[in-house]
Amino acid sequence: MKKAIMSFILLCSCFAFPARGQDFHEEITTHIGLGVSFSPLSLFTNGSDFISISQYPTPALYIPMKVGKSFRFEPMIWYTRASSGKEYKITTTLWTLGAGILYLFPAEKENSKVEFSVGTRFTINIGGETRTGPFLDESDSYTIFSMGIVNGAEYYFTPRFSLGGELMLFYKKNTDTSASLVSIGTAFFIRWFFN
């Protein structure tokens, strides 16, 4: 797990600074911002099952990095915790680290406010569930890897502020139970760029 987190941090650092192309005289600019997504994942695993998280509307935090005019690298982090039950209490927690690599289609008109994208996103989900009650006290943990393709669009109200959405097709695998699933999900984004 430590290797995965260190690899993720190193990959994010590589995209965090402006780069200079070898064959070009002009600098490739990087625009960095902050984004929030609602319904970042459609499904996650609970033990050996896959359940909906639409009842857990905790937003995910993104750091969009637009490299030049055509690419965006977007690391993300998400945490949620939910409890249910009275006599027998079930508490579910989930940490998610991930990133997206998107190709941005150039606008046909210079003053176009709509931008389309296609790309891939991948996540590492670390979850746990505890069940407590008068005669029960047990816990499970699990790790889910997911990777998928995304297709999105966003509307820029200003050059630095946009609202958008994505349609996602994901393959998910629970490494503890070997359960796997292909799912479709949606996400809605708010992005604000600093520069």
C-alpha cells in the first residue's frame, strides 16, 4: 500500500509543474485548479457484494491540471463514512485515491464555452465495515481497484470556472474476494482554476 501511495504522489508531482517541449520554442503552460465531484463512483464493494453509494453523497476532491490546450491530468481523493442500524450497528468507511488522464477536444470556435473530453480514470479504494451489537462484534476490510473510460463535457461560465459531467464505464475488482464487476456511472463536476 505504501508503494501505491508513493507512486501516486510521484505521478502527481510530475504533472504539477509547467513542462517545456523539446521541439517547440514556446512553453507549454499548466493551469492548476480545484474541483469537486458528486457521485464520483457509482458502485463499490461491501465485503463480497457491490452496493450503490448514491445514499452517500459525500463529494470527492479533484486537482485538475490542464497541460497545454489538449490534456488534463486530474488526481482525486475521496472519503466517506456511513452508519446504519440501531440495535445492530453497521459502519462503512471508504478511502479512494485516483487519477484521470483526459484528452480535451479543441473547440471549433475560439469563443466556444463548451469543452468535450475523453480519457481514462483509475482508483484504489480502501474500505472497511464494522458490525457491532449485543452478540456481535466483527469487522472486514477490502481493497478495490477500478479502471475505466470516461466521456465528458463541461461549460465554462468564465475562463476559470466550469460545470461539467461525465459518463463512466468502469471495471472493478475486489482483491480480497476476487469479485469483479463492470458498471456504468455518472459524475457531476465543479472546477475552478487558479491561473
